Amino acid sequence: MRNQQETEATRAEQVGPFEELPHERWLALEQPLVGIGNVSSDGTMVLIREEGWKEVKVVAFSQVESLPPHHPDRRAKQREGLRGEQAVVRLHQHSYCAGLWDADTFGRYQYAEGLRRGFDLLDSSCSVNDGARWIARITDTNFPATQQIIDWTHSMEHLWAVGNTLFGETTPEAAQWVKQREAELWDGRVEAVVAALQARDLTTDSYPEIVRQAPNYFEERMTNMRYADFRDAGYPIGSGTVESAARNVVQPRMRRPGRGWARENADAMLAALGEFHSGRWHTTWKRVSAAAEFPQ
């Protein structure tokens, strides 16, 4: 299966005639996305024999559906508190691809999987991630029209790290400071958050790196933290789909007790796991079998 995926990824990045769309040249659409689609990427570790723990890079493509607060579907129940009553964004129809790749190799497979789902044909698309530079670079290269979004939980982790460092963990002062920043961030007022961080001297050597880098982290990613705008557009603001992929697609099979995996076997299994959990095992197997029986 990995050989078939490699063939498809190679075809996907080839330059064809001007009048052709990429997916028309090499691959029929499978479970095409409509309306709004999301792509999220991440990494998780597996044990490779004679190499140690190595990163598996994972991508998840999903259909985005926004349900209003009073929708009869119980999964669209109202949410209270700071966020108030709001529509619920649901992601479903997931597909996955994973491998022992460096960032640029991962990019080829991310692109091919996106073409397979028709991600490049969508009028509206988003990409919720943890802010890692390699993810932002690859996603922007493959799908430049896609709105990149910093995962809400990761943003809050940075704010809690600062609050706990400045005022002490679990103190009322820390909670009050973070609550104010959270409200600003939720309303899309990232400039106010940046100003509050810059007003503090966070350069102390004894502070954790996440605290010392917080002002630049938020300032450099302001356009990716306009959460009010993203909610209005019907976009998700959490990267749970790819985090779930790491836990439920990769880890149950790849991190069982033992000596670890030979690299070649691990990569073959990752290819199979991606196809199986994407719900297209039978169609992929037919395509692989046909290619083996009638090689070009």
C-alpha cells in the first residue's frame, strides 16, 4: 500500500498541462468534502529497532458541519459560561495518512490525500494545528487558500504557563489574569493579549521557555488567533481530530509492548492503518491488487 501511495504522491506533484486540474490527471475523488473542510497535522512517537523513538507524522482531513444551538440533534446542545450559547462545530468523515517521514516528504503525502478528498476544490477550508512551524509551512505550501488556525487549547496552555509563573500555580491571581486574557482571546482581541504579555518582563532566565517565548508566540500568530471570526465562519478551533488520530489510529497498533518495529515494517503498517481507519480498505486493496497483477 505504501508503494501505491508513493506512486500517487509522485503523480500529484507533477506539473501537467495548464488546462488540467491535478485530481483529473491521477486520482478519482474518494469521499469528496463539500462546503467546509479541515486538515490538521501532528506527530506522535513510535519505537524503531536500532534507532529508538522516532516521530510518525499524521494528517487528518475532515468534513466540517456547523449545527445551530437549537438544532434537534442532541450533539448540538447549548454550551454555557464564558462562551455562552453557540453553534456546535462537528467534524466527521475523517481520512488519515501517516508515516515515518521528514516534513517535506510528509508534505507530498498530505497534498495527495487532500486531492483525493477534493480539498483543493473547496470554496472554504481551514487547518487547525498546534502552531508548529513545519506544519504551517507545509500546509501553506500545499493549500495556500486555507485559513490556518492555532488550536485553542494550545493557546490557553501558553497563557496558563505565564499566569502560573507570574502569580503562582493554582492561585486566585493567576486564575484572574488568565480569565481576562481568555475573554480577550475568545473575542478575537489578540492585540490586547499581546499587549498584556509585553507589559510583563518575561525574559527572566529562570522562567520556562514557553513563558519567555509567549509574547512572540502570540504576536507572530495573531492572524491565526482571530477566534471570533473563525466561529462566525463556521470553522473549528480545536485540533482534536488529529490528536485523536495519533491516539486511536497510530498508537494502539504501533506502541504495543515489545522490541519495537523494523522501519520498513512500521511504515507498511502505518500505510495500512491509514487506509483502514479512513474506511476505504477494500477499494484500496483492489487498486493495489490490480497494480500488482497488471503492472504498468
